[in-house]
Amino acid sequence: MPTFNDFLILLPEAYLTVAACVILLMDAFLKGGQRVAIHWLSIIVLLVGAWLVIDGQPATAVSGFSGMFIRDPVAEILKVFSLLTTALMFIYSRGYLRDRNINEGEYYALTLFAVIGIMVLVSAGSLVTVYLGLELLTLSSYALVALNRDSQLSSEAAIKYFVLGALASGMLLYGMSMIYGATHSLDLATILHVQNVEWRNLMLFGVVFAIVGIGFKLGAAPFHMWIPDVYQGAPTAVTIFIGTAQKIAAFGMAYRLLDSGLGAYAHEWRMMLAVLAVLSLAIGNLLAIVQTNLKRLLAYSTISHMGFLLLGLVEANPAGYSAAMFYAISYALTSAAAFGVILAMSRAGFECEEIDDFKGLNQRSPWFAFLMMLVMFSLAGVPPLFGFFGKLLVLQSAIDAGFLWLAVVGAVFAIIGLYYYLRVVKVMYFDAPVEGTDVRAQPDMPLRFVLSLNALALLALGIAWGPLFAWCQRAFGITA
């Protein structure tokens, strides 16, 4: 029987659920220009949610609902950055939604429900909670991708996402059923300590299917087929969510399933993750080289970055997990800035999705060109930007895990990846502008200000990355 303390542990999630329902009701009653209130209220809701998470952060892990929901430092960090990156997305998206007459109420409500799914997922203590959080996140995401009803490309991307997502969810659920059959438990902590040799083969099958589900959510090869089409077809205001908060959620899901539940089989799943990492690095970087659409380029870039994140998970200990968490956060903040620049330059009738749209940007808007250069260099891992230290830490994790060959592969593909990031910089600074691709005359001041802070933070966090990494280490019990 749930107690008051159980519901107290769930306070941030309950608060967001009520807020999302209120926003749905407001959308039904507000008209025209009044809907701007929904925009600002949604941002305030996220910031208050982040405060509730930080204010109620326990010193040690606590659980509720018979261990189905866990609140610990790992979950708190992932929740805070999921909420903050979603707030960035709302700030960047206002002008884009207005120009395209996309229903803002649905956009904000669906995103809030997706964030609730993320928060449940990263706090999962049971296979049931994992699946519940995952489905709440993915079902909301399917609807978000199809939000622009006037776009055939958006509808096509949503159908592909739905079909492939349903297939991946089914395989994950099949794997969970095998794990339950072998351990007679849905509780991750119980599964971790069950050593039943008789059912070992069944458990290994379950582990394989669990890896498939994790690989799909991360967008790791060979489960990456949905990434390029969804990135390109979805409204850019939605793509930013898929490329930021969802990746943080995918790391949380991987940690809960692999370490909290399947840690006894680390020797087996480490090799599986190593293979996925190599495939992701190769496919992501090589196919990104030939892209002309910037959103597709960032999609393949995401695949390669998930390969780097897997390098940290391969170590299968707190040091590797803290490096992988740091990488997920650094990638999410960098990706938010990348799509923020695209949204800032977009206007009605001009999506600013092609690399050629950035030709001569330095001549038209030196500040936006500088911000985009910081983003590209951070994604490429150029020191002293944020992304460099993320790559450095996961490569070190792979070496510490005894996967020197994997670290070498990662370093080689990091160098290859420099090409397509530098190509964007070259287009902005050395090519002549193309007529008709001018920046929107006056981007919203909140967008300009917050985007500048976001991009400059990549430099600041690159110079002073230690405190954030120490926070990640403390979450996994590593003290200086």
C-alpha cells in the first residue's frame, strides 16, 4: 500500500503532471495572442520543476512504491539537465511555432508529458517502471514529430518513427519477459543478485533484447535507421528535444537496466556495447561527410556521438558511468545550441536546413557565425571547448576498461569527424552569401540572449569542466 512518503518522493513528477494538464486546459480557453502566456508558464513550470528536484535531493538513494521508483543523485542530475535543456528548447522555439501556425498548447503539453516520462525512466527501480517511463516518452515524441500537420515530410517521419519505435519497444518487452522468466522478479535490485545457472541462457537472450532497446533509444548503429529521417522531417522545434533531453534519458535507461539490473552479466554486454560503439562511430562519421542538409548532418553526428557515449558505458563501473553521464550532458547542451542557431535563422518559408544556407553567414551576422563556430568546434572535440573533455574522458574510460583498440578507433573517427564540422565553419567564413538566405531581421531578444549564453557556456564549461565532472562522480559514489 503506497504511503505518504512514496508520494512525497514523486513530488516533482506529480507537479509536472498537474502543470501539463493545466496547460492543456489553458490552451482550450485562451485565444490568439493570449496563448503567449502558455509559453512563459511552461518555461516557469520547468524551472520550478528543476528547483523541486534539487531542493529535495537526498544524500543517499531512497525508494518508493515498493522499490519501483528510485530517487538518488544519478536520477537528480539527469532530471535537472533534462528540464533545463527542455526549457532552452521552449525559449528557442517560440518564433518558429508562431511563424508556422503550429498549435503551441499541444506542443508544450506533449513535451511536458515526454519530460515526465524521462523523469520516471531515469528513476526506474523495476522493469515495469522502465517500460512505463519509456512509453510515456516515446508516445509523446511520436505526436510531437507529427505536430506540423501541413508538412508531408513531418507525417512521413512520424510514421517511420512510430513503426520502428513500436518494433524496438516490442523487442525490449520481449527481453524483459525473458529476464522475468529467468529471475521470477521485475525488481532490478533483485534481478541483480539472482544467480540462477540453470536459466543463464534465457537471461542472456533477455540481455541481448535489452541492448536492442537501449541501442534504439540512443540511436546507436545498427538501430539508427530512424534518426536521419526523424531529424530532418520533424519540426526543428521538436528535433531539438529528440537530440538533447532524449539522449540524457537514453543514458539513464542504459544505466538502470545494465548496471542496476544486469550488472552480473557485464562481461557479456560490454562486448555488445563495444560492437555498437564501433558501428556507430563508423556509420555516423562516414555518412555525415556526404550530407548537404544540416539537420541530417547533425543526425549522423548524433549517431557517432552515441558511439562515444558507449565508450564510457563499456567500462561498467562508476568511473565509466560518470564519464558517460558527463558526455551525455555536454552533448545535450551543445546540440541545443546547434539547433538554437538554426531556429534563430529560420523564418516563415525558410527553414535554414541546408548547409548552403549558411554561406557567408559571417558577413551577414558575425555573432551568429561565431556562436555556430563554437558549437561546431565543441561537437568536433576541439580544445578547450566542452566537447573536447567529454571525448577525452570516455576515451580514457575505454582504455581503463582494457579496450585500447576501441579507444584508438574512437580517436581515429574523431579526426575523421573534424572534416564535416569544419566544412560548416568554412562555408560560414569563406563562401559568398546566397541571395534569399538572410538571417531573420530581428530574432526574439530572449532567443538571442539565451542562445548566446548557451553557446558561450560551451567555452566556459570547457575551461572549467572540473566541478560538473566532480558532481557526476559524486553521483556514482566517487569522492576526491
